[in-house]
Amino acid sequence: MRYEGHVGAVTCIMDMTQGTQVVSGSYDKTIRVWDVESGEQLLSLKGHTGVIYGLNLSPDGFRMLSCSSDCTIKVSTSSHISRPPSSPSCTFYSKPQNLEPWNPPP
């Protein structure tokens, strides 16, 4: 499957709903939510003024957190963020800062 829509390199990805949706962040300063099976873009979030370097979900699974080279962390909510994952995970590329994924306590 190929997911197309970002106009800059993808810097981070996250499985959001146990394999049915994936989220990506990019150099184009957007976060996009994709349907895994169809590749359809479900949502595009704008608001950061820098590269998106990290993504994660809140412990309840209903809020997505993003961090950016603009030195901000943003919290997003959406009807597309609708199911808590079994175990949130985050994969990202970090440059030049050393960013750490937000891992909520058990």
C-alpha cells in the first residue's frame, strides 16, 4: 500500500487504532491520518510551524500529541481518534534535537 499526500519527507509514523489507521508527520508541517486498507487520507492537521518530529496518543487514546521543531507540543482531538490502542507506540527521526516519545505511566 502507498500513502500519498505529504509534500515533504515523512519523519514519523504511528499506528493509531490497532492496524486500521496510521498517522504520519512530515517536513511539510502537517499530520495526516490514513486508512490502512484503502490508503485514503482521512484527515490532515495543520498548526505546527516547523517539522513534525514525534507523535503519540494520550493514555485514553482520544487525544493525539505531536512535537515539532517549532518548539511546541500540540494536542489534537478528532472523531477519527476514536479507539484506545492496546499499546501506544511512536517511531520518529530526531534532528537536531534529542526528542523522546511521550510514554504515559501504566
